[in-house]
Amino acid sequence: MDTSTTFRVSGKVQGVGFRFFVKSTAQGLGLTGWVKNHSDGSVFGVAEGDHGLIISLLKELSIGNRWSRVEAVENHPQSYSGDFKSFEIRY
């Protein structure tokens, strides 16, 4: 079943390739959406796709890449929109 979530990852997640990590991970799972840096130092985004695959993405986000230090991952389920064709980094 396709679903959607917004997510916010806090910690040392800017300036460490974290958005690229999110994009690569989401694309590998076949999810769509976007990710961007937030002015408060966190990374924010939207992911859409199979519920189980979104859970897998959130688990990977909680681990992070080798240069990051994730302190928290928040997610808020949303209504599925189907608006996204790919997963992109937004600026």
C-alpha cells in the first residue's frame, strides 16, 4: 500500500553529504519525494511509496552515513499524493 510521510533528521546532518545519502537510499528503495536542508540545521523531506519501504528508509536515516551523527528522526504520516516522479534534492 502506497503511503507518504514527512521526515526531519537532526544532529550533524548538514555539510556531510547527508542529502545525497537520503536521495541515494530512497532511490534504491524505489521511493519518490524530496529532501532539503532546513535553516535550523536539520534535514527535512517527503517520501512516498510502499509503507514497508518507507519504514526501511527511516531506519537507514536513523543510522546515517559515515560522516553524519544522527540525534533524532521524526516522521509524520501524510496522505499519499502521487505527485512525485523521482526523488530529488531541493535547495
